[in-house]
Amino acid sequence: MTDEHSVFEYKIGLLAPSRVGKSTLIAGLLTEGQQQLAQDSSVHLLTADRPTKNRLAATYNLVSGALKARMFEPGLVPSTSDPSWFRLLLEARGQDLQIRFDILDYPGAWLEGAGEGTEDEQKWNECEAFLADSSVLILPIDSVLLMDSGDDRAHLLASHLSVFQINQAVLRWAKNRREVSGEPAMIVFCPVKCETYLSDSGSLQDHAGTLRGKVVDQFSDVLKTVRDAAPHAAVRYLPIDTFGCVELVSARWIPAQGSPGGEMLVPKYRVRPPGQIVRKGLDDLLTLLCRQLVDTARAQSERATAARQTAALHSRSHAELREGFFRDLWLNFNGERDRRRHTAATDERLFAMSQRTTQSLFDVLTALAGRESGPRLHHLS
């Protein structure tokens, strides 16, 4: 955080294998966030730079175009080929205050193969460092794999979900969070592509309990890792509709060289008329992120305000301290008294700015807290 411009920066890591839809999830987070905050006069969400804006626009156009075809296959949306950063800003309107979310997207195959190849391995090491240092970890999970892979492929599920690799990355993250216990520590298990399995999105089926049970079962080791290595971390479960307007038609296994078992599951969806994207769950994810990180920013700002108050009081006391008739004459003559008073005025100005920042963060948090969480959100800790 700078003095003249209050910017709080947080890293958000997405941990998932390929073909889950990390880029689509990030694009949806921005779109839903803008819609959710549109009626709130105190805060708004926007892209922080041109590359983020361009990447999100490209992803949105690809998805929208695919949905217009009325029969949607996720494989038509290209996978990420290189790591890229999405930077989103949560701003307090009318105030010099920003909270920036840095989100890393990377080829999911790097997680599965740990970045095989010298160049990819180096890039994956950089991604791992970012993930380990993230305030929040989001684990997108392919719900179709969990629910429609079939009993005869059950033994392949852990491999296709990259459970071992995810557990290793989570272990490193949890240890880092334990070392900085005053900073945010939250992990969110997010099944995606849930439209077919949850009745509140228009499906005729309701398998919410089954889906949650399968997530807990498959990722039981990951949950244990978090509880053992970072018991203070918040653990949440939140299923998300990737599009909200599709229904699973089929999920078939096809040969795929390099995939576990030499096969991959390919879903095909029917688009429900009128084909309007409604992503249930993403609003809760946005609120969850904002509450956690704004609350942390407020705590950080309060600590900074207390330190600046102490500095302001000390420098003002020092500036006005009387040291005897002749000493005071000398201080006035050589300009030292003026320098001390200038320092005191600067410290008092910084203290006042810090007070305003703390109040602004409190106002933003109050506005966000006014929205109740939906029934999809559950605590797993």
C-alpha cells in the first residue's frame, strides 16, 4: 500500500488440471462481479490492464459464439497454452482506494505432468511459487468427471482429477499460510459445469448431496493436508454453473494419448432456450473473495493507522519540545524547529489519510456484507 494511493494487492491461485475451464471461470467472475455490483453505489469491479481486458474479451466471445450453435462442446474453447495473469480491481467509488486481485492462469497439463521439459519446468516452478504465495486458492473440479465417468473408470478418477499433484501444491501453500498467519488463508473447492446436477439452475435432477459427497471423498487427502498444515485456513465448498443454460446430453470416453488410461471424457451439452448465460454460484464466490480480502485489507490498514498515529504524536511532541531559552533560540535560528514541524505535519497528514483509508475499507466491507450467501456455499472446516 502506498501513501498517496491506497492499493492493496492479493494473489488468487487456481489449481486444476487441463480442460476444466479456468479461463472461463475467471471471465465469468468479472462479468458476474460487474453485474452484482452494478446497483451498489460504493464499489465496482473492472479490469486492471489492457492484456486482462483483451484475454477476458476473447474468452467471452468464444464461449458466447459456441453457445449460439445450440449444441455446446467445451473442447471447442481452446486450452491455455502459456501462463497469463488476470488483474482485476475492486474500487471504492469517489475515493482513492483500490483492491487488486492477481489471478494466474496456466496450462493445466503442466500440473498433470509437473511441467515436463526444461523450459516448461522452469515456467511451472514460477507458477508453483505464485500458487504457494496466494492468499486464496480456488480448486475448480470437473463435476462431469465425478458424476458421469462410470463405475468402470472409477479407478482412473484420481489421475484425471490430478489429486496427488493438487495435494502437493496445497501442502506447500498451507505451510506458507501457516508462516504468515496474519494474512488471508482460504481454499475453495469449486465443482464447475454443475448445471445438470443442481435443480436450482433449471435441471430436473437434484444431485447436490451426491456431488458434494464425491468431492469430499476424492479430495479427502487434500482436506486433511489443509487441516494438518494450516488449521487456521478457511475451507469452503461452492459448486458453480459454468454457463447455466446447458444440459448434459452425453459424456463418452475417447482415446487420448497421454491421458491417464489412454482415454479422456468428452461431454456434449444441449443449450437450453433462450441460451442466456446465468452462472449460479459465481456471485457467492465473488462475495466470498471480497469479504475475505477487504476484511484483511482493513486489518492491515488499522495496523498502519495505529503506527502512523504513534509516529504523528511523537513527531509533534518532538517538534514542540522546549529545550531551554538559548537552545530554543538556536533551533529557531538554524531552521531545525521548522524542519521538525514540517516532519510532524507530514506524519499527521499520513495519519489522516490512513484513517480515511480504514474508514473507506470499512464502508466497502459493510456494503459487501449486506448480501447473504446462497444455499450452495458450505463450510468444510
